[in-house]
Amino acid sequence: PNKMARGPRKHLKRITAPKHWMLDKLTGVFAPRPSAGPHKLRECLPLMLILRNRLKYALTYRECKVICNSRAIRVDGKIRTDMCYPCGFQDIITIEKTGENFRMLHDAKGRFVLQPIMAADASFKLCRVKSLGMGVGQIPYVVTHDGRTIRYPDPLIKPNDTVKVDIQKNAIVDFAKFDVGNVCCITGGHNIGRVGIIQHTEKHPGSHNIIHVKDKTGATWATRQSNVFVLGTGNKPAIKLPKGNGIKLSIIEESARRSQRQNASK
């Protein structure tokens, strides 16, 4: 009989790595397997790929190791020396030696984008509230999408709302309700990376609630409630959006823009 391996898997083949990491097939057999951490394996980008494939600060696996071990990289204000540390949506990456700060966001094609931000914006991050509970001694707390537990939240905060967290103090500074008319972005599914305004909610008790969203261009789509991440109250996001502002273009619109750009550069 075929015996199963003992313990957790330690390797990840390049072919089975998530598509949005954008690794080519022929450069090697393996890909960096993200460590266990605040984001899921297929919804994160290991620190190593950020240094080597996105920012181009390293050429090889080994160079990434040297950079991480030199304690040069902070994620959400904490030094991370594990080069397979999983960085995910809304994480703040700080490189003090170069004075750079980045926020991890999705573009309209669902790929991770390192959005450059000012040092003032790097002091906070937006977190989606996953659940609300009562701890020992009747202390209320919320759990966020990135695995944080924050005690004594505002009593108005409920699951699916978004909280603005000061990453030094791990305290809630502000919050945005999951309400019709608020701006949101989509963090999973076919419409990942799109930004729009919540129109209405279809309730399905015992199943997934469906949210209808409309963007600036008037395009509408529907997705599960678990994929919707509120970015602010009203139509103004609390963070700077990546290039394209979360508007998904059709293939025809994209090719028209490309040809416009080429004609302008001639």
C-alpha cells in the first residue's frame, strides 16, 4: 500500500506554485514554499520573491538569504529574517537602508503589486475583521484577516468591517463599516483586484452571501462576501491605490491603450 509522507510538506514544485507569483517554468524545479504565517500559501508572496523577482535587490536564493539575515527587512514593523515569510494583502514592507516603504496590494489582474508609500502611510494598515469574540475575563476582541487579535475594539465594529490598525501599538485607530455605498476592493475570485462601490447584498442563509459591486466606469459584478474588503467610508479609499485604480479593462481596451502609447512615443 502507498504510505503517506510523515509531517508537513517542505517543498513546492515550480509548476504548482501560484500563477500570480509569475515564475517561469524553466529556471528551476522548485519554488520557495512559504512558511506558515498570517497569510495562506496561495494568497501570499514569500519575502524572497519580493527581493529577487519584484524589487531585483538580489539575483539568487543565496543573496536573498544574506539580505534577510542582515535584518534589513521589516514586515509590518517587525524584522523578519525568514526569507520564506508569507507577505500578503495590505502588509507593509519597510527597507530602512534604502528608506523605502511598500504596501502589498492587488492590481486589476489579481497580481501582487508593491505600492510605494510615504513613511507616514507605513505606520498603519487596513485589516478586515474576520470574527468577534469574548476572551478570558469577558474581554472582547476581534480577529483580523492577517491573524491579529486586538482587544477592546469599538462596540460598533462587526465581522466584515475594516479597521485601520496602528502597527506599532497594534491598536485600532479608525474603522469603516461593511455598508452599501462604501468603496471596496475584491481580494479573491474571478474579479480579484477590482475596486468599486458596494451596491447591495443578497442574503443566503446557510450559504454564501453575494455582494453586488459597481465601479467608476459603471461596470457591475457580483462576488462572495468573503472576497470583499472595504477600503473606506463613502467613495474615498483610505489608502493610495495602485496604477489603474482597480479598473479592469477588456482585452480590446487594453490593446487600444497600448497602441495609443506606442503612437505617442513615436
